Amino acid sequence: MLNHTSPTSADSLDNDPYLSARQICDECGFTKPTLYALIRRGLLPQGERVGLKAVRWRRSVIDEARSRLNAGRRTRLDAEV
């Protein structure tokens, strides 16, 4: 039986869409090389394979990673003052 409160239910998937690398770059102001450099450095997560060649990221995962990046940036700036 499907538990409708589980994170895999259809409602939660609709509320947490997949984003392409281009969409992330457009929203964050990154270039693709910068996006993949952040992934290599472990600052952004690797995407989920959704096809033979397609990789996507959940919006919630990207939002959380952006929050951590911004918090780290504020921490470094506070330390410099």
C-alpha cells in the first residue's frame, strides 16, 4: 500500500521537480564549467541519472546546497571583518 506521506508519493514529486544543468545555471548565475567544478569540489551534489544520458537534480537538493554555500560565504565574510 502506498503511503501518501512518503517522499516518493506523486504529490511530493510534483512539488520537487527535476532541474537540468542549464536551469540551475540560469537560476544561480553559474556557467556549466562552474557548476561542474562545484560538484567536483563536493559543494554541490551529483545529479540523478534519469535516462541513458540525462542527469537532473531535485530542486530541494539544489536549494539546500545553495543555502549551505551562502551560509559558508557569510561565515567567511564575517571572519574577515
